[in-house]
Amino acid sequence: MDLEKIFPLLDEIKNEKIKNKVKKCYEIAMKRGKWDTMDEIPFTLSFPNAYSYSKHVNNVTSMAFAIGKLRNDVNMDILIAGALLHDVGKLMEYEKKDGKVVKSSIGKYIRHPAIGSALAMEVGLDNKIVNVIMAHSKEGELVERCNEAIIVHHCDFIDFEIARGRK
């Protein structure tokens, strides 16, 4: 799996250790979720005909990257890594069953922000990257968001709301 091709902004992460840990998260999630390709994964199960997981992650990461370049109070490596990984837990929250993507057995009990955060901690990513992953969704209402998490949270909801509203 060529993650640089799937997620072009991965190359913008300057710290090689962070970049390699982002790749490791995806490697683990793909294996545990039993996915062959990300093309078969919708970014949400909340509405029919959602576009692909990788398109959503690229949309969110591109928006976050553009905002981050305008600010001097964010760490771009943390921002990009967090944006790329914000939904990585969906690779385990979802599964393909009888030709359809549905909630997995773990996904029925644990949402993707918690799964993704656990993966990020497992590979040793910075706590702020874990914060971006955990706090990007409604779970983030319960914790303090770092600046990078605030950006990714809003970019995620922008992409979701526009996708949900399109006909």
C-alpha cells in the first residue's frame, strides 16, 4: 500500500519518526480491519452513497494544512499527522460483511476516535496527535483540544456537513 500516493500530504511531515508512525498506524488498522484497499471503505455509514474514506481524509487534511500555513501557533507535523489519522479507527470500526460495509463487532461498542487514539498510543505518537484523533468528533467535547485538534475538528465537520447535504 503506497500511503504517499493515497495521502499526498504525508510527504509534508518533516519528522521522519512521526511520518513512519503514521504509516504504522495505517498498516496495523488495515491488517486488523482485514481491508485490502481503502477504496472500498466509505467515510461514513451515516448516509448512503458516501464517498471514499481516502477522499474524506484528503479533504480534511488539505483544509487543515491550508489553515495551518496561515497560523504561527500550530505544529504542522502534529496537524498533518492528526488530520491523516483522525478517522483511522474507522478501519476497525467498520467491516465488510456480505458485500456491504457495516459496523464491526468492536465498532458496535467503541467508536473510531477511541480506537484510533489507542492505535496512535500503541505506536508511540505524541499526545497532541492522540488529542487530535480523540477530540475530532463529539468525544472532543469532553476534553481540552490543542490548537491542531480545533482545526481538524472543524475541517472534519465542514467536510461531513457538505457531503451530507449534497444531492
